[in-house]
Amino acid sequence: MAYLHLYAGTPTAGGTDGQLLSEGDHSAPVTIGPLNASTNQVSSPVKMAIRADVDSVSGHAYVTGDTTTITPTGTTAADWALAPDSSGSAGTFGSYGAALTLSSGITNTNTIFWAKAKAVSGETPASDISVGLHVVCGTINLAS
């Protein structure tokens, strides 16, 4: 069972909205682009969110106890960059392909972060669904 999920669309900080992204089946991937490879175009930042489930039996939320890391993975992961939220806008983006570490605990409300992608001159135009966002947290507990 997955306890943490990613959302896109227009998630609200502290809310429980947004479009649930697919988790391995490509049914609802995050969409960035299209991008023009001949000009090495970089996308506008895309707002995303991460949040934890609520236990269906107790009604309590799951929470992470420490840092959570989100890492782009896959064939063209080196063309993706992630940033924390900064008062409703993208904060400073990390290097392309680098992980984003969120230092505050993840709860059952949206923690916002941002993604962008770039096209590289010479690549063939395609709908690229090779990139996934891999989420790792040290601990996850049921809140009391």
C-alpha cells in the first residue's frame, strides 16, 4: 500500500485537492510541454503536491517523521528539475536530475513543490512518459 501520493493540476497548499497522478500505470501522468527541442526550450514551472493517506479504520492521518526525498527517475530524468514552494511560487530549482528534499513532515494536506523540464536539441519529438518521481521517506506513522 502506498501511503504518500503525488498530485498535479492546481493543488492548494494545505488543501486536499489536485489531480492524483498515476502510480506506475501511466493513466494520469504529470504533463509538461510540449517543448521545442530545436531551441532547448524549458517549461514553465508546474505546481505539484505530495500528501499522505488517512487510515480508513481509525480516521487518523499518516505522517512522515522526518525528511522526504523526491527524485526524478527514468530515461530522461536528467531533463527534470524540482523546487520547493516559496509562498505560492517556485523556490530555487535544484540541478536537473537532482532530488528535492522536503524537510518538514508530510501530512494529509498538500505540501507543494514544483517541477520543470527541458528539451534538448537533437532529441526526437515524442510524448515522453519515461520519467517517474520516486518518493522516499525515513518513517511514516499513524498520527494520534
